[in-house]
Amino acid sequence: MAIVTRGFRGRRDASAERLPPGQYQTRDFPVLSAGPTPRIALDEWRFTITDEPGSPVRSWTWSQLLELPVEQPVVDIHCVTKWSKFGTRWEGVSLDTLFASVETSAGYALVHSYGGYTTNLPLADLLGGKAWIVYRYDGGDLSPEHGGPARLLVPHLYFWKSAKWVNGITLRREDQPGFWESLGYNNHGDPWREQRYTGD
Ligand SMILES: Nc1nc2c(c(=O)[nH]1)N[C@H]1C(S)=C(S)[C@@H](COP(=O)(O)O)O[C@H]1N2
Ligand SMILES: [Mo]
């Protein structure tokens, strides 16, 4: 005799609770890039935080980035094209570490990448243990197609917010839409609230 209620099966399947609405689980790691993969020499690489009206407040070289305390987030990631990948393993520096010496009254961040990609988010979504600049994935150096030498990782928002080939953040008093945000994608992009498109 096998009596299995749908509720019981639902609770047994832990992956169902990890999957935001409308998403499916994938085990491979798709590459999604809006343009060609830029190649950045490590001795020219910089990560710069700029405050309006435009003077850099802090800038790190590659070797300075590597000297900062390392964290190893293991997180689920969710692309707006509906794939989710569970338990991805990264290594990098918390945005809290990078912002520790930055004084600002700005509420918003516009993230910039080598190659010209941008994405915007409230500064609060980058702080409080929620975001990292990562340079290693699954035990190896982050590959160029996945954003190496370094990318932003903001796993609690759709993965388009996790800018590959990141090279800086401009702090802003007023929000300014980034690349996908100005092409009809949601300004915030919370996968649990299914904020995919403008107006969701
Ligand atoms: N610089 C840059 N960052 C980017 C993108 C891009 O096109 N350029 N695509 C975004 C999108 S839509 C997604 S889903 C993820 C994909 O990351 P992956 O290629 O490592 O899976 O990167 C995000 N970051
Ligand atoms: Mo995406």
C-alpha cells in the first residue's frame, strides 16, 4: 500500500523549496553574455568605487584585491531566462569589506564592467553579507566567459545583476537604469517575487 499525498511529496523534495516561482533547475552552467568576452590584463585591472560628481573614492589593483579577506559563498543562482543552479561555490571579497572605508550618503549603485555592461541596484542590496566580487569558481580561477578575472555576485537577485568583468561602481543619489533595466527588465529583480520585467 502506498499512499503519498502531494503535500508530503512536496515537503520531501527540498529542491522545490529552493526554486523560485517559474524557474527550473539546471546542472550545467550556461553562459549568457550580451557581447564579446573582454580580455583584461591583470596588471591593468582596476576596481574603482566612484562617488558623484565623479572623483574616485577608492580603487584597488589586482594584487590589492587579492590581499583582502577571502570569503567562500556557496549560493543558488537564478537567471531571468528561468534556469536556476543550486550550490554554486565561489571565492572572493565581500562588498562590505570594499565599502568599509567608503563614506557616502548615496542610496544607489550603478555597476560598470569592462566591455561597457552596466546594472543598477540599491546600495543596500550590495551590503550586509549579500554581495561579493568573486575571482574563483568551483575551486579554479574564474573563467573569462563566466566573468573572469572578477565578477560581481549578488545571488539574491536575478543573475543579470551579477555583472561579469566588473571594474567599478558609481554611487548615485538618484537611481539610474543599467543595460537590461533600460531594455524592459525589472529595476530590482527579486526572483522570489518574480520581478522579471518592468511593472512586475
Ligand atoms: N558584463 C556582463 N555581465 C553580465 C552579463 C553580460 O552580458 N555582460 N549577462 C548577465 C546575465 S543576463 C546573466 S544570466 C549572467 C550570466 O552569467 P554566466 O554567463 O556566468 O552564466 O551574467 C550577467 N552579467
Ligand atoms: Mo540572465
